[in-house]
Amino acid sequence: MILDEIRAPVREDMTAVDQVIRDRLHSEVVLVDQVSTYIISSGGKRLRPLLVLLTARAAGYQGQRHIETAALIEFIHTATLLHDDVVDASSRRRGRDTANQVWGNEASVLVGDFLYSRAFQMMADLGLLPIMRIMADATNTIAEGEVLQLLNAHDPQTTEQRYLDVIYRKTARLFEAGSEVAGVLAGAPDAQCEALAAYGRHLGTAFQLVDDVLDYRGNTTARGKNLGEDLAEGKPTLPLIHALRHGTAEEKELIRLAIEQGGLEQLHRITTAIESTGGLDYTQQMARREADAALEALKDLPDSAALRSLQALAAFAVERDH
């Protein structure tokens, strides 16, 4: 099932989310409007708001507050992108210049702060303390993940567990929070909220694992990113970590130096080493296990169009090429 079909049960809700995003982006400070609108409108799959909408409907929610919740989670995600691009000195995202490339690092950081604070204003308007607690914990964890990734950068001694800790904190935690708050909105029992949170956590982990595979063999046109961007920044992702464990002495030395120094001068040789050691297949298999765990977390939900879309979303996360 393609992403457009997955969205079908909540198509009207997604339209409403887009309208809330446009309305809530407004600021009397012109530069805030310019930068935030640029990054929000630059494409992307809108997976996190989609997850909130589908999970809420699958849990039986009949109200409208999931619209605002989905929008605020997209704001948090967008804020992290603005900050990430500054930290990573990125110049391209989704096929366009990054905001920091257009307006500079200072504007990107400050508008990221604006989006974070706007998201918390929206949470306050919802008036639901459990949701505020979940999202406050999630954003704190995401910030820790950014620092952990910074510590791992250029470190060839990074272990698989340290890598998994980063992708949980940086990526999976927001997926987890989005599906959990949807359960809270629906008034689902604690056990069901925990299951929904598990679905989001495993889905987000699978999604990031596949992203790290696609960094070496993805569709660059569709992704709007070049191959090897993580390598260029000295990030030891799982394909590299696996190759360091199983490669020849020459391959290990090649990868070690590439992680320490960054850059893409040896991209072809490193990609060959990753392939020969099975690093991409290993990472893809782990992603499939995470997707299977996500599906298992849904087993007690009643059948519905939204549930079937959640199931299809788990398959999409591991089968995509961008």
C-alpha cells in the first residue's frame, strides 16, 4: 500500500492538520514567518501527524483534538530539523537548501525555538496534563539524543547499543509519544496506551534503520539528499558499525579513518565494504524485526480502516526506497 492509500482513512483530518499548521505558524515577526513556513512547506512525508491521526481513530477517538495534537507534534519535529541542520552544517534537505543555508544559523536556531514554544502553547490549550507530561518527557529525551549523537560523531568505537540509544532518543521517541498521546485522547486503558506507545517506538526505530540503509543505496532524487551524508559527517550508523565488526583488516582501517575524519573521498570503497560484510542486509533485517514488533503491538485493537493503515505503515517503513 502506498503512502497516499495509507492516509485515506484520515484524509480530511490531514487537511485540517495542514490548516492548523498554517494558522499557528503566524508570527508578527516577519523572519519567523518566512523561515518556519519555508521548512514546514518543504515537503516530507508528514509521518508523525499521520501516526497521531491514525492511532487516535484506531483507538476509537471521535473528537477533534487529535488535529491540534498532530500539528504540534509536527512543529516539534520541524524544530528538531532546524536545529539538526545547524549542528550538522547541512546545506540540503528534501531537495532544497536548508533554512540555515538561506538565512543563517542564528535564524534557524531561534525559529526552531519558536516552533518548540508554539508547540507547548498548543499543548497548554489542550488542557490535558497527561499529554503535556508525555510530550515534555519526549522533547527532553530528544535533546539528550542530540547530545549523544554529538558524542558518537567521529568515534569508530561507537557500539551498536550506543547507536540504538541515539535512534531511540532522536527518532523513535517522538513516534512513541505521538501514538501514546493519541491513546490518551481516546481515553484508552493504560494497557492499550502502552501498546500504542510500543507500536510507535518500534515503527520509529524501523524507519530510522531504513533511513540509514538508504544513506548508502537510496533513491537520491526522491529523498532530496546525496548518498553518504552520514559518513560525510562522521556518523557511525549501523551499516558502518557492522562492517567494522566483520570486515577485513583493510576494510576496518578504511572505515575507521572515514568515521574519524568525515568526508566522502572513499565513499565507493566504503559502500563496497559495507555490502561485502552484509551491513546493509543486517540493518534491513533489524528494521523488519522492529516492524514485526510494531504489528504485534496492534494485535488487540479492533479491525478498522485506521488499523489497517497502521499495519500498512509498518510495511511502508521498511519497503520504501526514499
